[in-house]
Amino acid sequence: MVSSGLGEFCSGVSDYAPIYSISKTTLNAITKHLDKALTKKGIIINAICPGWVKSDMGGQEASRTLEQGADTIVWLASDAPDTIHGQFLRDRKPISW
């Protein structure tokens, strides 16, 4: 799942882009529920926050490259241990959601 730091709920909510933020908070909750339901079947579910990426959405002022934004996605799909599941990650590390 590709989420956003704007979906963070545990440490406070932002008043910026509320509908987008709510959709990402919901995505993080879905990640947790699917993790509980599917891990025992060998299906690993995680959500990642790529950060503010230079893209059509992030614009050229964004602080992260496409490669930095994609790194955790590629790592989870290829090299991450299967002990990492049901997490919200950025830069290959769990972050609060």
C-alpha cells in the first residue's frame, strides 16, 4: 500500500488536505486489518510513505527523488525479511501512523 505521512493519526492530524489525509489514514487501517487476516496465509501486507517526492503530484520543490520515494517499495517487494508485516514504513523503517 502506498500511503502518506498525512495519513498519520496516532501523533495528531493535520488540517491540510483533509479528504486526502482521511483516505490515507483509512488505507493504513486497512493495512493493519489485512495483515491480521492474511499473514497466517503467507501474504505480507505493509504500507509505505514515500515522502514528498519530485513528481507530477509533489512538484519540483519536493525534497525527495523518485528513487528515494521508491526505495522502500522495491526493498519490501524483493529483499525485506518476512517478519516485517502490518507496518507503516518510510526509508525502510517503521513510522507511527
